[in-house]
Amino acid sequence: MGLIWFGGYKKNLPLMSNKRFEAFKTLVENIDIPVILLTYMNYKFFEKKEHPIHHAFNYLSANHKSDYLRAYMLHYYGGAYHDVKWRIKRWLY
């Protein structure tokens, strides 16, 4: 499952606030499936050479970058997406 976070992008800010990071930890601990967090530091590792990310990506806001990558990843890799939110139950029941 993929999560995407572009907070703190090119700023002197933490990647996530403490509250958001605590939510992320509950998600990873409780969802019971593998989790990949894409950020501005690693998203290029997932770019398909034969399907490059559009050049206008760099001009998008952080929210729109997340939206774009969500669609890109689901289209080319499949899987599932979850917002970075609190989670106390497994994904699969």
C-alpha cells in the first residue's frame, strides 16, 4: 500500500508534524500489510522509464503532486492507497 507525503517540500520544515507522524505510525503498526511512503526524496525511484512523470509535475502544489502520484502509482503499479491518517484496525478483516 502506498502513502504519499509532500509536506515540508523545499522548506526548512519537518517532513511531517509530530501529530501526523503519530498517525502514520498507527497506520503502519495496525494496517497489517506492507506500506511504502513516497516523498519528494524518493518518488523518482518509482518512476517508470517508459512512462516518465510529466515535466509539469514540478510546478504543482504539494497536494496536487500527491494526487498526481497517487494516480500514477495506482495506474502503473496497482495496489491500494490510504491517506496519512490514524488507523487502529487491519485493512483486511
